[in-house]
Amino acid sequence: MCESVAVSQLVVRPSGPLSGEVPVGGAKNSALKLMAACVLAEGRYVLRNVPDIADVATMGQLLEAMGMSVRRREDGALEVVRPAVITPEAPYELVERMRASSAVLGPLLAAVGQARVAIPGGDDFGSRPIDMHLSGLESLGATFELTHGMIEGRADRLRGAEVVLDYPSVGATENLLMAGVLASGRTTVQNAAREPEIADLAAFLNRMGARVLGAGSPTITIDGVAELRAVEHTVIPDRIEAATFLAAVAVAGGELTLRGARADHLEILIERMGRMGVRISPEADGIWAMAPARPRATDVATLPYPGLATDHLPLLVAVLSVADGTSYATENVFAGRFRYVGELARMGARVRVDGHHLVIDGVERLSGAPVRAVDIRAGAALVVAALRADGETVVHDAEHVDRGYEGFIDKLRAVGADVERP
Ligand code: EPU
């Protein structure tokens, strides 16, 4: 199985202007769910464009713990083999390391009729419950018992139902999709999440023989089938990695081409970055961007897709912390997702937290400092901010960045950023 090297520190020095081309890899948040979906049918799967990152290794370990095999082929594709019999259990050690492990709940109930999945705990975003996953699956006939820190689920055969989500949760929509494909009759998910990763999962399931319509819209209709089969699939490009490099060029200045990135998955971000003065243009196979000498202040607020992604906000806050003027940034998706702000403040950013809003007074330059990455995007945002920080920034707990980005440091260095692992 692929392994990523855990490191604990990154050193970043003032950089820019950046220039050149960055290859954008496959979407982490799609790849992880496609791997979970391999639980649904026996056979050999080939997943292309799966990033070689720690979270993919963790999902691989989870599948292996269930009796499946996962290996990286020489051509870079990930091969997953699902035998006839698997152990339907996601142990605490893996769920605790990566919340996306709970994506196996729906496929296990659909394919095996039972699931034992550790209850995901809190994390740096706050409590992050999975109540909508459970109540949605209950509507399809599953029953749950929560004992000794485990969710014990059962379902003889799931049956289609209409599920109305209170909120368009990405994880709940995905679990319902993966459960509904093998349920008897029709499942309708109303107020479904519309993220591109949902459409990618539906495309994968349809290749397997499922009948899913409407993924990417608020209403998804799933006509259950009796059987699915293993297939090959290519993962969509990572819109958060693309946004990270757009933020990097906005902070450091210069001109970049993001090879493979899809502008149609990044519309609001591109519009907001345009207001900051970054010129961005879609190309046949990617996105071109050119930064102004200094970005301009603008207001941003996160919302479920097609709104501005919560994963983009820390990166935009890094840009706005060096922008000309005052910006307001609002986080509407995850209540507690501002822990990186204190770290940016250590670098001289003038950011005030007011409930779920930030008031950011842009400064001309930041000042390098020791800081700590509290999660994947926070870590990436600190690296981005450090490109315009005088002196040296040491990002501690940088293994978080490796959970989400393949070759982040090499890609940054290749376009002229002064970043290294000490
Ligand atoms: N929520 C509930 N109950 C539920 C499910 C969600 O209250 O049963 C709440 C959450 O607490 C949160 C909101 O609904 O406040 C949105 O959560 P959602 O379920 O949409 O997010 P997720 O599936 O847990 C995925 C990504 C996140 C990304 C969010 C939002 C994966 C593995 N994770 O999380 O990505 O921020 O969608 O787009 O797909 C990352 O990549 O670093 C990352 C955190």
C-alpha cells in the first residue's frame, strides 16, 4: 500500500514571483469515497488519479482491515480487490485518525447487511456529528445501536425511501447514495449536497451498474439494483489543491498554470479572486492565473457548493491578510473552524474573530514565526501566508499537510517558492 512520509516541520522563506506550471492531482475527498464504494461489489477495481497521501493510505488500511487488498500499481493507479467475504468493521484507531472512515457505513449496510464503525470523535472543527447519516440510513430500514464507542448497524435488505436532509451534508449524501444503490425500489435524497465529488461518486456507481440520476443537483434519485460489479474509474481533479496554488500566487505574486484543474468546479472562488485583482482564465486543460503586485481586500462567505467552499476559506484568509484594505470573511459550514487564525496572528496578520466572522485588516507583509498546523487546510494556509512573511516561518505539525497534498513541497519549489523540510 502507498505510504506517505510523516514529517513534522516545514520551513518557508519569502518567495515570489512564482512562475511555471503545477500539475493538479486527483481529489482527495472523491478518492476516499470511491475507495469506500469498492465495498459494494466483489472484484478488482482500478482507480486512476488517486493522490498518494496519508489519508488514502489510511483508507487503504481500513479496507485491508476488512479483508480487502489495496496496492499502488507501477502505472500509479490504485488497485482494490474486494473478496466475496469481508469483515464489516471500521476500528477506532482508523476512524480516529480519519473521519472519512465513516464513509464505509452505507456501503457495508447495503452489501453485507451489517456494520460496526467506531463513532467519530470531535476534531479541530468542533464536534462534527453524523446524526444525518444515521437518520437517513434508518429511513432506508437500517437499525443502529450505539455501544462502547461503536455504531452497530443492521439491515436485512435496505428499502428505498424519500430522505429529506436538514442540511446538504456531503458525508450524509454520500452514505445514502452508497446505501441506496443496492436498496429495493427507489430512494430520493432531497436537499442533497451538490459538490463535484458527489457527482464523481455517482458516475463511479453508475459505471458499476447503479441507476443514479440528479447527482450534482439538490434532488438525487436512485433506483436500486440487485447487483453491482467492479470497474475502472479516473478521479476528478482536486479543487482544493487548485485553490491552494491560486492562493499561493495571489500572495507571492507571479503567474501560474494549474494543469488539469477544472475552472467549472471553482466558479465562485475564481470570481472572488478576480475581485482581489487576480486574473484567472480557464484553458483547455487547466487554469491560468496572474497575480497583481498586491491583492485587494474583498468580502467572502462560505456555503455548501456551489457556494464558496469551507476548505477554501483558510487559504483566502491568508491572501486577505496581506491585501490592501479591510475584508470580512464568514464561515457558515463548520462552527469551530478558526483555530488557524491565532497562528496567522503570530505572523503579524491583523485578524479579529467575531463569532463566525473574521475582520481582516490587510498588512503589506507578514513576519516569519514558528506556527502550528491544526488541520490540512490550516497548514496549507500557513505555508501560503509565509510566502510573503519576512524572515523564516517554521510550520510545526506539518504532517497534517501531507494528509491532503501529494508532493506539496516539490510542486511549490518547482514554481519558485522557498520551502523545505528541514
Ligand atoms: N453535519 C451535521 N450532522 C451530520 C453531518 C454533518 O450536523 O450528520 C454538519 C457538520 O458538523 C458541518 C456541516 O454539517 O457543520 C457540513 O458537514 P458535511 O457533512 O457536509 O462535511 P463532511 O462530509 O464531514 C466533507 C469534506 C470536508 C469538507 C466538507 C464540506 C471529506 C472527507 N471531507 O466533510 O473536507 O470541508 O465536506 O465541504 O470529504 C478536508 O478535505 O480537509 C475537509 C475537511
